[in-house]
Amino acid sequence: AASADSIRLVMNANFMAETLHCAYRAEADHTFSGMFYGMGMEIPIYNRPGELHYPCQRSDILEPVGASAFSAFSYSQGGFSAGVAWTAPARGIVMAFPFDCISDASVRRTVMQAALDFLLQP
């Protein structure tokens, strides 16, 4: 018989694949680089503790699942997927790193606008 923990892992994996169109692959370490890429730009993140912010020192590597899913963000180290977007049955985006850890306010606004533009396309 399957344990409750193994059943939860399968349920989580199914939810991620069926609803968020992604799969967990591994954990990424950002203590050496505070840069992600996505939406045609470099995205600087806080990767060290500070008085006015918390750091993103580790986050998940999320791979796209399904025909309409694609990697929308990547890590500077290794080029692994840091976020997934999809177009069907409806549009969506899931980021593996906290949005509020984007350290540059103008980049944060640009990423939010690009995400909204993508999500609101007919």
C-alpha cells in the first residue's frame, strides 16, 4: 500500500502538471548570481539579505508540461527554467521565484506589464 506522503507527492505532481502546466525538477541556488532572464530582458533579484527586502537564495526549477507550455524565465546559471507560461486551455504564468524579489522597480513594472499583456491576449 502507498503511504500518505507518497500519495500527496503524486497528487502535487498531478496538480502541477494538469493545472500549472509544469513539473518540479530540482532546486536552484542563487547565492552566486542574482540574475534571471525572461520576457526579453535581464531580471535582477535580491539574493542577499537586506533591511528592506528578503532574499531569493533558492527556488525551484520548473519544466514546461504539455503542448502549449513553454519556459518563460530562466536562471543565469545553467539556463534552467525559472517559470512556465501556457496558452491553452486558458493563458497562465507560474514563476519559480518571488515576484517581489525583483530588485529593480522599473524591471518589476516591465515584467508585470509583459505578464498582463500575455495573460490578457484573446
